[in-house]
Amino acid sequence: MTVDKHPQKYRMTPSLKKPLGSAYRPYFVILAILTVAICIGLVICASVLKDYDSNLKDQLFHIWVAIPILLPAILGIAVFITRSRRLVIFFLVCSIFVTVLCAAASLLAGLRYWLDGWYATREKLDEGGQCSVRSGICACNGVTKLPLSLKNCDDMTKAANFFIGEIVLSSLGFIISIAGVFLGFMSICCGPWKFIDDYAAEHDGDKQNINYTLSKPRGSVGGNTNNAYSD
């Protein structure tokens, strides 16, 4: 068998002109549904927190996460319908952006939960500590920072639950966005492939027939006689 001197003739290249493979399509819909659910959850949590106190910091008001996270979901549905691998590129870029956004939101919210007195106040309330409303704020003994202006200390526990919900949802958004990045990369690089234009069957070793014939018997070595094969 002769070896071709132009190995690039066997090279395979991904084609963006080919439609998206059916194996990947359902995952775009699944990620879109999960992303929409996270968006709804973030909007609800942010709305409740704003209702408790309209002066909350932007780090706690995750509408700025809920709206951009919808973009990969919309593109995912579009990819499922059109099977366009070019749209997958935009889906991949948006997923990378949302991944960074959700990571930043989770980190900032976690820091604010710890530094702004949310954790300390919630701990005092759970332990039945001395907490009372003072000047429109739920104040607890030993807590120097007060996160919310509330007329009822029971509302503080509910608000903290919604705040934790925002952190959890933003973290889930980060995980799903990572999955979206992986899905986008696999759909582009590992989808339907095609040979380059100068491919020819005669250069394909898998399609060539190799005939084997018996050669002359070899001499006896140590009392053994072996027959060799040659092509």
C-alpha cells in the first residue's frame, strides 16, 4: 500500500453551513426552559425585596441579572427551530457573558449578605435573640449593621430568605450558563463534519483493497519451519 504524500487530503473540517445535528437540539430547549425559570425566580425575589425597602443596593436587586440571562434562552429556542449553527456562535458568546455576569452577581450578593448584617441579624432571630423595631428598623443586640428598614422583625426573616434565594438562583444561572458554553462549543466543533473539496476516494486507505500472497518457505530455524506472508 502506498502512502499519500499529502495528508491534508484526509483532513476533515467543521462546516457552519451544515444544519445542527439532531443530537444537540433538545439540550438547547432544556437549557432555555431552565434559564426562563431562573429569570422568573430572580424577578420575584428582587420585586419582593424592593417592596420591603426601595433603597436596597443594586447588588441585592438582581433584575440586572434576570434580564440579560434571557438572551441565551431566546437564542437557544431560535437554534432549536432553525438548526442554524451560525446562531450557535451567538448563543456561545452570550452564554460566556452570562456566565461572568452570574458569577459576579453571586459573589457580590454573598459578600453583601455577610458584610451588611444580614447573616448576623438572621442568626439572632433564629436564636430568639433580643430584636425589636427601633426607628422603623429591626435591630438586634450585638448587630452593628442593619440591612433593611422594616416595621416588623418577622419580615426580616422573610426578606433574608428571598435574598438567599437570589444568591442560589444566580449560582444556578452560573452553572446553567457553563453548561450552555459547553453545549455551544460541542455543537460548533463536534457537529456534522465534511471532507475538504479535494478529497478523492483513491486517497482513502479504508477504501483500498490489499491482497496478501504466500511467499517462499523460510529456512528451518531450531527445528521450526514458518511460512511468511508478503503483500
